[in-house]
Amino acid sequence: MADTNIKSNKPKNNAIRQQRLKAWQPILTPKNVLPTLFFIGISFIPVGIGLFIAAKKVNEFTFEYTECNKTSTTFTPVPNYENVKWKYDKTQEICTVQFEIKETFKKPVFFYYRLTSFFQNHRSYVKSYDSEQLLKGKKLEKLDSNCDPFKVKDGKQYFPCGLIANSMFTDVFDNKLVKVTSGNNNETSTETYPLTEKDIAWPSDADKYGTRNDFLKFYGNDLSNVIPPPNWSISFPEYQNGYNATNFPDLKNWEHFQVWMRTAGLPNFRKLYSKNTETDLKPGIYNIDIINKYDVNRYGGTKSFVITTTSIIGGRNPFLGIAYIFVGIVSLIFGIIFLIRHLYKPRKLGDHKYLSWNKASTTATNTDGDDNR
Amino acid sequence: MDRDNNPFMTYSFEDGNYEEDNDTYEINNYDDDVGLTTGQTNYQQKNLANKYAKKNLLQRIQDSSVYASVSHVFNLMRGKDDTPQPSDSFRYIQLNDPVTNSLGKYTHNRISTAKYNVFTFLYKFLKEQFSKYANVFFLVTALIQQIPGVSPLNPLTTILPLSIVLLVSAVKEIFEDYKRHCSDNDENNRKIQVLVGSSFIVKKWRDLHVGDIVRVENSSFFPADLILLSSSEPDALCYIETSNLDGETNLKVRQGLPETANLTNAEAVSEIRGVLKSEQPNNSLYTYEGVIELNGKELPLTPNQLLLRGSQLRNTKWVYAIIINTGHETKLMKNATEAPIKQTNLEKMTNVQIVFLFVILIAMSLFCSIGYFLKDFATFQEFVFQEKLLQKFTDIIYGFFTFIILFNNLIPISLVVTMEFVKYGQSVLINSDIEIYHEETDTPTQCKTSNLVEELGQVEYIFSDKTGTLTCNVMEFKMCTIAGKSYAKEVTDDKRIVKGENGVEKGYYDFNRLIENSKADMSVNVIVEFLTLLAVCHTVIPEQSDTSPEGYIYQASSPDEGALVKGAASLGYVFTTRRPKSVSIRVDNEEKEFELLNICEFNSTRKRMSVVVRNPEGQIKLYTKGADTVILERLSGNNPYVDYTLNQLEEYATEGLRTLCLASRDIPEDEYIRWNKAYEKAATSLTNRAAELDRVAELIEKDLFLLGATAIEDKLQEGVPDTIHTLAQANIKLWVLTGDKQETAINIGYSCKLLTEEMSLIVCNEETHNTTKEFISNRLRSLKESMPAYVSHRNFQLQTPMSKIRSLIFGKKDESVDLDDIEPLALVIDGKSLGYALEPDMELMFLELATLCRAVICCRVSPLQKALIVKLVKKYTNSILLAIGDGANDVGMIQAAHVGVGISGVEGLQAARSSDFAIAQFRYLRKLLLVHGSWSYHRLSKLILYSFYKNIAMFMTQFWFTLDNGFSGQTLYESWTITSYNVIFTVFSPVVIGLFDQILNSRMLDQYPQLYKIGQKSEVFNIKIFWGWILNGFFHSFAIYYMTKWIWHESIVTASGYSADLWMMGIVMFSVVLAVVLLKAILITNNWNKFTTYATAGAFAAWIIGLPIYGWIAPSLFGISPELIGVSLPLYTGLMFWVSLLVIPVFCLLRDYIWKYYKRFYKTESYHIVQEIQKFNIPDYRPRMEWFRKAVHKVRMVQRLKRNRGYAFSQNEGGQARIIRAYDTTQIKPSG
């Protein structure tokens, strides 16, 4: 139709409209499936072995001290642990754990506390904070209702409000491991392994919190209307009588708080408490003092501390390596099975005789005595 | 009364009874249950009312206009123009009195087939949308989410997508309805001449009113239901074509009352006064009751004066007629049922599965809310919250709601909109397919309802109209045999004359040779006689014309006759003039007049027509044409050409041509005089006149001399036989439902390859209920005995709502029979027998018999029967039915079927308007079904399965996580991340699959029609496959969650030693899910184009790149998603993220990959092979086989030719002589 004056309904003749787009037809044939399976097998197994070894290389010492407060005032061996002794000072609520490091922990060395059955991922828990309050303070009436039931008491706002802050882990670990001279259990040497509590939170976390000055600026003279969460008043001696201009939390620099506020994804979790990036942890027997305030018995959880090095994939976790090896082996096995089947009984690609209707009709036409082959 | 005289009386299936005696006007209301009233009293009351009305004219006009506008709005709101009727069996229409008529509160002549208007849109649209379970579910979810404290997600995360979904659907609906409005407007704005004062002026159709007198010109459509007053033809005769109404293509005659026949100019017609009493509008096409009161005389009106909207004036210059029904009150529109909302099988199944998923969802939510109680971390709660939670009952409810919201995405919200969008896209692609665009009429294929595209891939039965669908409705005089020689209009090379061994010529001469031979040949006399017969013996009326090559247009009520006369004219025997007592033909510029002495009419028992003429030489001759059977019986002993002619007839028949035998006889003068006396007596006999005339005709129709035979081609549309053959290969059963006679229908069956020689015909032509029943049950019994056991054991079950649901839940039972297993059969059933067969006690047997046949032809069926047959099959099987037709008579069946296809491209096509798909040519059905249907089915099946899968793979991780967070309903993923999953990152891959995936390319699908069975048998989307996918989704989510959890290792996942948090875990998991789900999309893609790359790799890249950017911008700029602050970079820089991203997806998809390969090689399906044929371009040896089969076929064909020669004659029965005698073409017609 050359006449362009007449508006034609003729559809446009292009690749999309006519559904003739250039396309590749992926078909699983032995030629591409078998190499793929073998490739996955051959490449995943070494990677898995590498990851497994890397995980195995991580040195780790874990000790659960939940029951520490029930022990005696002198060092006694801990059941089920080899070479670990503990004692408890009831008056000061200090638990001292003596343990042996058998191999050198290459730097950096990390010190974690570990809680189990603690549902930091509980829905009411996760959201129970007010980000603005944490950054620069917030008027009571504007406070996020998610903070309930720790939002307000007697017209005074909790700072920081909410469940997360209130339930903060309050045990204090000594900032050093004290090496015990060998042979004499009760003597302590001056040789210590220092642990720093700096840089234990994600660097970006500091941006979410205000400094003490920020808060003081906001709350000003009205500090009497801002009270610490109930647990804090009990656990932190300095907050027993509430806030004043000097003890007001400096959240931006309080990394333990920041670490706590990053709610863990699973009910068993570790949180970084301190670390040493400078020196290796030499083998030997070490003591550590723990101020034991946090009651995990009440909800049936446990608490531990973990001293560990890391690998490229984090802690001592062989699972990734095993997963790779497993996938690799499965792939290889199927590769071999399919290869044998293919060699033993191959099927010609695109053979017409496999078409269902040809199957039926070959018998039919054969009776007519034709030879269409 | 002579039944044959009135074509309308042959059908009466309305519940209203039609009184044959038109003088009594006691009549039931057809439509509504308004009481029975006698017309007479009402008539008087009405007259009084009219007088009263005139007094208060002014005020009443105002009132009525107010009423009209109010009622109009009201009607608009109901979406229907159905003005309330006064309780009266008749309407009283004043002639030439528009003012009084305007008081009649008749409806306007505008029609509206649109679904919505401005006022009803919102209501209707929302009603339709919320009839989908999914939408209701999401609305409820969205509402629950608004309750503070319940939702673990942002309150907008459901309502926003839902609004988008609804908005997109709304836009689509508006767009589609707009097109309907436009086509309505086109029709409403057509022009017509209306009498105003004493002259005709042009108005639009929409402005017509009841009582207006209109002038309709030749070949235009009637704008409303009319009563014929007068016409350009003698005695107010006119021809109409009603194919739009009933599918019958032969022209019908209507005749005005003699009292109005003389109103042949505007002045005359403007002066008539009186009242027309017309029945209230109803939907019965074949009955009419009315009285016209002229000059104090009451004259009954019958269907013979009725011109219905939808029919067309033919072969008549003009008519004057008065409007009785307008707009939606016309019988045509009354017949139009509101277009049903059709839901596809796939959608229904999806809906049922959604309900199941919903049950699972509820179960999961219940489980979790109970878990909340039972889990012994109550102590933990006490510890953390320092209060006991969940003591109030509302907390339980809240908890339950929380889980509902958390898991609500197990039911994919994007599915509905994705499906709508994809279906619309597919319909656009179908519309723009250039291969199914008809160049000559400039008509592309049109998907009117994009909803049904995938249904095209599952069709098992096609119900096709014949005329205009399979055939062009053009008859052509193709071949003839005269005096033992064959002639053809076009001679193909393989049919040219060859000299046989003994010097006998075999083959065909062309028509030029015939013209030569008619002047100088041994058989010249026979040829002359033959051609003269063609030009003389018929009921055609000639009209001079400059445009036609012969100089005349022949108006024939039978297209066959028209073709013959035209053929004779082209061979030099031009029929020129018809006078009441003679006809003239022109041969070699010489006018020859034949005196028409007697006419022996055609009817279906005689199967022949004869005329007795006196030729210019004064000899009396009998010319007869008719079916071979009846002619051969009446030949004289000395007939040299019988054997040859019979051979030829068989040959014609194999080609599906319609044949007639021609014979003549010289009648001695004395014999004629004797016979004529008998004839006169019969013609004037008072009782049994028709039978008497038939008997008399027998006396003279004997000792005939066979001149030869003609062959007319009922021209098939292009590519019809091929298409039918291909569709049969695709296991689609074609049922042809035609208004034609049995012989004609069988004929067409052969010529379009629906019937083949190896088929045994079961012809059911019974007269009574009992014989029909006997016939069907006998046949069925004997058939079952010879069949494989499974065939006879199948039993059809009524598709009750329960059984339908059951089949949707458990998959459909396959009652279909593999027809390859059984002897090829074809059923031919007559309309009358069919009527009985469709009765409740027989319908099952009939269905069973019919479904055993490869082809079914139903002849002489009414529009209602067409719809009934479709409904019958629908009732007992769960096959997908497609109906295709071109006329208004097909509308019922088109609407009843799952998929309605209309033929478009020619004017005035009701069917196309109420259809779901409109195509220009029957042959386009092939690509529409085999290619587009298959594509759509595969694409949508995959889209649905994949959409469910991807949501389950994603949101089941939330469930596993719930087990780890104390059943608190915490979400793993940040709110907007979740939303983006369905709205951004995984929306494109199903769309790309839905729009572009091709299981095979169009060439392959076309070449291997057998692959169509995949769709018919629901092999891609059925209950097993659906739950397979769901299980796979569960497995993937399980693997993803637990592998990530184990990798997570108490939050220490980077070399830097920092403790990771919940949200980091969420990000890792999200990335893994995304990788798995997008890889799965790649794995199921059959056809990877650039869009596939964008939608999969592109989406994943967008996530990886977009996340840090979003995590940086959104919290600081908009204050949303604070959870994402500083989350992504530590992960990206650590190794753990990337190795997890590799191993988990590979682990998940290794299963799918291996399984897919295993299926291809060890459970090979045909489509696997064809895919390979396509990919590696493997040549097919099929052409050779095909060729071989054809050869075998031909041999069989020749062997088995022992059946009816195709005889056909589509003449109106009765009244032929009267019409012939009425015309005198030498007189000048009134100009109107």
C-alpha cells in the first residue's frame, strides 16, 4: 500500500512487534550440562576446602560463666571444661576465670560476650527505641510509642527510651587478661594482655548518636525530667541517682552501647566487647575479672565470653566450607552419573522418531509398507 | 396457511405463542410478566389518553422531557437502556404525528454496547476488581495494616501496590471501553433519510424516533425495527438480507400491504393518517403482531412487513417504512444478552489455588500465634518487657493479624497486575502481528478482551458458522459438462485436454472453447439448449447497470441461481428482461423472447425447478434443472451423455462443487394443451394446492433429455481447507453449525476438507423425537462395541459448581478420546433432529456420539440452537470452547463459548462487536490458536507459577525466621526492601517471560500443530505442577534461610570482628533470595533475548548497586529505612557475603538444573525434541511423508467414491412464481 495518505491499520513490521527479537535458546544438552556439572564440582571442592581450612585455623576460646555466682570464693575447676577454674567474690560481684590458651592467637584478637536465647530479634524489641532521641534528644510528647513500656515514668522520659537500651548487657569485663605464672596457680604476674574497648562498634554507628553536649544542649537545665532506664539505675552505680550534667551518657563515644543497640539477627549472638589488634596472644594461663551483674538465669539464657581470632569469613565457622564441598561433590556425582548414562545410551538431539505422534504413526505407516526413511 | 410461504413461521422457539390467525390480538407478553390484557380495551383507553394528552400538550412535553432526562440518567446508571414499559401489550403509534408519538415515552435510537459510562464506572469497576479473591485479600490486609502496632511492616507496604494495581487495571478498562464507545458512536451517527413534513431530510440514526417514516436505500442497513410501507419494486416487494440476524444468506422477500404499496413519493406518504398498533418490544425475531388503521380500516400486519434492525436492504432501490421499535428495544438488541464476564480456566485455577494458599497462610499464622503462647520464652519477655504480654484477648487477635501481614505476600500481590499488564501486552502483540493482518480490507486482528488470550492455547472444540466464516458467500459458475464434454472457467495444467490411447480426449476445455463450440460443434444444439436453459429457467430479476460487464445486475434470492445466470451471460446468453408473461435473452446481439407458459416451483421434495416456455420459433419446451437423483429418474431411454455426466458429477463432488443437472424436452402442442388444463385446475384448487401442483408437474417432467450439469463453487475463504486440516492435527474438533441445508452443508464439508473420504458419515435426519432417540442410541451402541474399552467407559458428568471446583482443585478429568484410536467418523445432523437431540433425555447421548466424531456438521440450525449446542458441550465437559462467526446469529454462541471470535473487516458485523477476538479471515485462526494461543498459554502459565514461586521462596524465609525470633512476627527485611522485591526487582522477569518467552518459535509451532495438545491437556499449569512449584519454593526458602543462618555464626561474619545485626542478615538473605529467584527465571526461559538480560542480570545489578546508594540517601534525605544505615558496605567489603551469594543459589538451583536436564533426556516430551529441531535447525523429512500420504489419500478417495453427489440449491421455497409474475423490468420504477 504505497498510498500514504490513507491511514492504514497495518501493524508495524519490527522485531518486537512481530516477536522476532534476536534471542538465544538455552537448551540443556549433554554438551553444556556435563561440563557445567564438572566445573561446579571441580571448582567448588577446592574453594570449600580452602574455606574449611581457613575456618579451622581460627583460634577460639569460649567459656560460659552463667553459673559463676554459685561457685566458691577460691579457684575451683569448672566441670566439663579442661584447665579452667573460676572463683566468685560475692561482695564485689566479681567472677574471676582462669583459663589456658594453648596456641598463639595471632593478632587481631577479639573478645566477645555471647548470649543465648536472648531474642534481640523480637518484634517488640527491635523497634523499641527512638532514633531521634539518640541522635539529639527529643521532647517527651514526641517520643516514639514503640519505646513503651520504657518511655515515660511519672512524666519523666527515659533516656535512652525503649526495651533495647533498658536491657543492655551490663557485665563488665576487665580490659586486660592477666597472665598467671605457670606452676603457681594463685600468683599473678604483672604480665598482661591488654584489651581495648575502642573501635568495637561499626565505624558508621557513631553517626547515629549524639554527644553528651548535644543532649545537654537539648535538655538543658531540665535534666530532672530525663531519667535513666530502670535497669540502668540498678546496674550502673553512677546512674543510681539519675542524670546530671557530668554523668549524662555520651552516646557517641559509648561504643558498648552502640554495639548493644545493633540488634542481633538470631537469639544466640556474640557482641564485640574489646580487642587487641597490636599483639598476639601467647599461650599460657590467663585470668580475667568479670563484674557479674547481668542476670540471664531469669529467662533461661546463658552468657559466655569468647576470645577468638578471625578469618576472612569471620569466626571459626566451618559451615561455608562444608557447603561448598557438599555442593561440589553432589554436582560431581550427578556429572558422573549423567556422563555414564550418556555414553551408555545416548539420545540423538532433535530426532523425529521421538515425537509422540511419529511414534504412533510409524507403526501405522509401516503396515502400509512405506519406506520413508 | 401455507407454511412455505412464510419463512418466519418455520421457527418458533419463543415461549410466547404465535397465533396464526392474525385477527385475534390476544397474546402473551414475551418478556415480562405483565398481566394478560385484551388489546381492544387498551386500544380505546389509549385513544382517550391521547385526546386528553393533546389538551395538556405543553405541560406534558415539559414533564416528559424532565422524565426523559431523569430516566436516561437512571438507565445509564443501570448500564442499560430499558425504559420501563407501561403495562400494555401494544404500543400505539400515530402516523405522521411526531408530537403525539413523542409522548409515548419510547426509548431513543441510540445504542450502547459499552461496559461503563462516567457514572457507573467506579461502581462497576470496583465490583469487578473485588470479585477477585486476591484483591479482596489485599484490601483486607491493607486495612489490618492500618491498625497501629499490628503491622511488622510499614503500613503503606500493601495499600500502595494495591492502589497501583487497581489504577493500572482502571486505565486499561477505560481504554478498552473507550474503543467500544467509539464504535457505538459510529453506528449511532450513521445517516438516514427521514420524512419531515413532506420531504425527506438526512438525520443521524441516533435522532430517530418511533413513528418516524424513513427512506432506506439499497444495501444499507435498517436503523431500527420498521414496518414496510412501499418500495421501488412492484407490489411493495423488497429483498432483505438477514444474515446478521439468522445467518441465512439467501435473500428474503418482504412485501408491504397492498393498501400502502402506492405510497411511492414523499407527498403521498406524508399524507397518510392513522394509528399503527404494534406489539410491545420483544426478542422474538420470527414473530410479529400488529395492526395498522388506515382510513378507518384495520389491516393486520405480519412478519412479512417487518424489517428488523441488523438486516440489510438488497436488490431494492429504496423502501419507505415506519419505525416501530428503536434502540435497545429493537428485536436485535433485545436478543443481545449483556456480554458475560468471561474468566479463563487459568484464572479460575489460580483463584482456587489462591484460596488454598490462603488456607495455608491462615494455618501458618495460627501456628505462629499459638507458638507465641507455647514458646517458653515467656520468662524472657518478663525479663525484657518487665510485664506479662499477651494477657489480653486482643493481643492474640493482634498477633494473628501480625502474622497475616507478615506472610501475606505468599499470595503474590503483583500477580494480578502483572497478569493484566502481560495479557494486555500480549493482546497488543497479537494485534500487531502482520501475518494475521488482512491487507485487502486493512483489518488487523483485534483482541477485544485481552483477558482471554491464554484460553486460545487450550481450545478443544471450535464451533464455526459457515457462511461468511468458512465461505465468502460468493458463488461462482466454475465448470460444466455439456454433451459429454467438460468445460471449466479456469483450467489448471494437470487438467488440460490430453488425448488418450484410443483417441478419446480427457480433461477440461476452457470456457472460450465453449463459446466457440456453441457456434460450431457437433453438439452445438445441446450447447445452445443448455445455455438457453440457464438463461431462462430461474427466478432472477435483471437490472440494467453500467458497471457490470454483462450490462446487467442480476438480483437473485438464491446466490446459486445468480451465479448460473451470470455464468450464462458471460457465455453469451444474456438474460435481459423479465415481464410477467415472458423473458428475453440476448444472444449474439439478437433479442429472443421466450413466453413463460408455466412454472413448476422448486421445493425441497421436488429438488428441481422447471419452466415451460414457448421459444421464439414457437416450439414449446420444458426446461428442468435439479439434483442429479431426481433428474436421472426422469430421463428418456435415449440419453447418450448420462455416464459421462455422472463421472463428471463425481469429480465435481470430490472438489466440493455444488452441482445441478440440466435437462430439457420438446413438448408437443397437444400434450401441452392437455397438461395445461390439469395445471390450471391444480393452480386454482382450494385445498392442498402445493401438493396438487407438485403432482401435476410430475406429469410433464418425464422423458427428459440430459443436457449436462453445472458446477458452482461456493467460494471458500482463502486457506480454509488447509487451516481445518491443521487444526484437526492439533486435536481441535471442528463443529460447523450452519443454517444451510444438509446437502449444501455436506458439500461444503468436503470442499473445506472437514469431511474426508475415509470418514464414515453418520447422517441424522429424523423427523420425530422417538426416531431421533432411536437413531442416536443405536449408533452409539454399535460404535461403542467396536471401540477401545476406555472410550465406552468414559462418562460425562454434569458440571455442577461442586464438580467444577473439584476439577479445579484436583485437576480436570480427561474425558477426551484420542480420536486416532477409533474409526474416523463425522456426524451430520439436521436442525429438526438436533432440536430433539438437545432435549434433556437425549442430550448426553448426543454429546457422547458427537464427541466421538472428528467432525460434526449441524444443518439448518437456528441462532438459539447454536448457542444451545455450545452450552451443552460446556455443561458436560470442561473443555475450552471457541465459537467463530460473522453474523448477529452467531452472537449467542460467541457469548456462550469460552472464547468468541468474530470475523471482521466487512461492514455491519454484529459478531465482531460482541466477540472477544476479531479476525479478518478464518485462516488466521491457525496462527491465532497454534502460535499466539500456545505462546500465551505457556507464557501465562509460567508467569503464574513463577510469581507464586518467587513469593514463596522469598516470604517463607520470614516463616522460618519466625521460628527463631520467638514467634514475635519480626520481619527479616526492612519494609521498603520487601516492597521493592515485588515492585522493582522481581517484577520484570515475569513480565519478560509473559511477553517475550517463546517455548518454540512461530514457525515450529505452526509446523508441529500436535504440540497444541500441551495446552489442551493443561500440561503446563495443573494442580500437580502448581504444587510442585510451591514445594520448590518452600525448599528454596528453607535452604536459603538455614544455610544463611548457619553461615551467620552468631553474628560474626567479617574479618573485622564487628558484630553484625539483624538487618545485615536480612540484606544477605535478600540478596541470596534475589539471586536464586532470578536465576530460576533464567532457567525457565526458553528464549533469551535482551530483555531477559535486563530483567534478570539487570535487576540483580540494580539491587547490588542500588542498595548502598539507597541506604545512604533514603535515611538522611527522607528519614525512611534507618535500618539500612551503614549496613551494605561492611558486607560488600567482606568475603562472606559474596561466597554465600555463590554457594546458596548454586545449591538451590542445582536440583532444578539437574531435574530439568533429567526430564529432557530421560522423560523426553515432544516439545523437547522440537526445541532441539529448532535450535539445531534439523531438517525434517516430513514433506516427503506428507506427499506420500497424499498419494495414498488419492487412491482411497477414488476407491471409495460412493456417496451423494454434491447437489445444492439454496432457493427460498414457495412464492417463486408469484414473484416472477410480479415483475416487469421494462417498466420504469418509481424514484421514491
